[in-house]
Amino acid sequence: MKAFKEILEGTKIFNRKKIRGISVSVAKKGSKYEAKVDGDILDTFDSEQDAWEAIGNFMDNYKGS
């Protein structure tokens, strides 16, 4: 089911995962893909594969609080 925020912004969430207890997802907005970590936008990318690689690199370096 789509979240209200997704409907409002017109984004399409491709895949949601939990890595080490932190929710991550890739959303398509226009012709770009947004990598999101815990609801915050990490960056925008040209391909879905690049977005997942960036999330993986971020999570490898993430220490947590």
C-alpha cells in the first residue's frame, strides 16, 4: 500500500529493506532515483543500481548513535 506522502509527492518506492535495523529504500522521482536512509534522502542518482550501491557504502561506514 502506498503511504500518503508517496501519493502527495508522486514518488514510487521500488524496494524497502532493513539493514542493521535501519529502514532504507530507493524511490523514483521523475527520471532520477532517490536513495533514502531512515526516511532521509541520501542523494539522487541516474540508476537504481547506483542508488543501492550508495546505500551499501553508507551503511558500511555508518557507526550509529
